[in-house]
Amino acid sequence: MATVTGGAAARIIPSATRATVSLSSSSRSFFSFSSSSTSVSSLKCLRSSPRISHLFLDQRRSEVRVSSGRFGTVSALASDPDQLKSAREDIKELLSTKFCHPLLIRLGWHDAGTYNKNIEEWPQRGGANGSLRFEAELKHGANAGLVNALKLLQPIKDKYSGVTYADLFQLAGATAVEEAGGPKIPMKYGRVDTSGPEQCPEEGRLPDAGPPSPADHLREVFYRMGLDDKEIVALSGAHTLGRSRPDRSGWGKPETKYTKDGPGAPGGQSWTAQWLKFDNSYFKDIKEKRDEDLLVLPTDAALFEDPSFKVYAEKYAEDQEAFFKDYAEAHAKLSNLGAKFDPPEGIVIDGSPNVKGEKFVAAKYSSGKE
């Protein structure tokens, strides 16, 4: 129920729809984070549904309706490796100017997070298949506001028709982690897109934000995806990014010393001091609980209260390299859930990835502890 202000304006939107997009997100669940834009939104937003998810974070739904056809055209079943590489460079440029890292990660996670390991058939099993581009799924409560992420990425999709939506969503999320200073994700591509809204999963497969029994709820949802306790805790570390706004989610403070100057629209409460930097501060700050200006949700606190979760949370608080390694593996696994690949073995556009992380450049835009 944390509101994450993810602000980013579309870098290039086709002339018929060119506008500045404000990315406001609210998180009430396990994975929630957002980024902010330096632009003022020209789109008004509605209050988000009570259901939301952590990385699976809720954002407020824009009043601008997106027809199933606007983002629905599929021009390729398998992605072209060269176009994937070029699209990644365009995504980096977008991130460097709009600081929409959390929003793009959320998009990829929400597309993949509908996976049900108990269903064999594709695409009924859900997962990373690009179905989130259809209005039928965008209307799900947990996906409120993700239309803005689509508006950011659609110009890139238009430019690279040889990249499927399913691949573009996961490419954007992985690139966002890396560009925020996180680990290199060992990704593969070649995901096949769903063809129509009738192939979207039913609502209710993404996590809630503040359930009565946070640890039990996290296990119920993520075990259904085939993820274990270590992966749940590692993935939750992405909460190191973004901030929450109480007027949108009911969680967090209106403003703190870390968020009063933005970037983008100032305000909200972040989980970490440098809320645009991907590191292990999330675990350290939750463990210390010494800074009232930093947010801790029930699902965050559960990581240090549940005995099994605590083993990993304590480890990651002490060892960032271990966190990066486990996070990279868990993120890659999540991004493959439910996907159908063409070719079956997938497409690798990098060599053996380095999981130690890359130098973070955008940290200067986010306040930090001295």
C-alpha cells in the first residue's frame, strides 16, 4: 500500500499522442518501487485499487484509456538479436533522462508474475508473454498506472518491430536494474507474445501489499510461481528503489529529508536514502530501524521476523556481493516464468554476464546519508 512515485515522461510518443507522461505508482505489496520524472505530468491519474503488488507494485491508473489494439500489434514471434541490442541502448538513454528504473522493473515483474506452475498450457499458465499490453490485463488493480510504462516503451517497440513485447518488457526491467548500479542479469530472449486479450490471465495472481499474515501470503503467491524463500528475499531487495506516497497508497510520509528535492515531483517516503541506487541498503536499513524517514512495510518487516526469511535477509545486509549474485539469478528466473521461447533454447545477446554490478551514475539525483 505504498505509493511509489514513478515519474518518467515518454521520450518520443507518436505525433498523434505526443505528451508528457507522469509515472505515479503506488505499492501496497511485496515489491513496490518507483522513479520520478523531472517533467510535470499532462495526464491526470485516478486513485489506485486497494490491491497492489510489491515489485508487483500498484500505480494509479491514468484517465487515458488504451485500446487493446494500441499496444497489441505483434510483428514477430521471435526477437532479432541485433534489434534487441539496439533497443537496450535506447532503454539506457530513456533511463538516463527520465529515471524510470523502478517503473520499468515493475512492468517486467508484473508481466512475468502471473505465472502458475500448476498450469502446463501456454499461455493459460501466465508468465512473461507480453499479455500486459492489453487493456484487459492493464485494468487489473495491481497494474494501475502501468499504461505509463507502455507509453514510454512503445516508441522503442515501434522502432524495433523485430522485438516482441514479452522480450521488451524483460529487457527493460533487467536494463533498469543494471543501470541503477545493480548486478548484470543473465538474461535470455526469444519470448513469444500472446496474440490477443482473450489470452490474458484472470485477475488476482499478483501479491497484495498488507495481508494479515505477510510471510504466509508471500509464500502462497511466490511458491505458486515456483520460487523459494531465498528468491523471495532476494527479489524483495529491489525495494531499495523508489518511494511511497500516502495520498496514493495510504503508506509513507508526505515528505522526508530524502525526497523533498525530488528528482521529479518532490515528496513521498523512500525505503532507502539513495532511492535511485540499487544496492543492499534496503536490508541494512530495515535491520537497523534507526531512521524514521525510511519506510518499512509489513511485508518488508516480515523478512527479518520470519525465521527462514531472516537467514537470507541477515546475509544480504552484511554481504552485498552475495545479494547481487542471488538477486541476478532470481530476477532471471522470474523473467523466464511461463515464457515460450523461439528458438526453444532462447537467444543470448551477451557473453557470460558479470554479476558484480556496474558503476552507478544517477545517484547524484537522490539524497544519501553522510
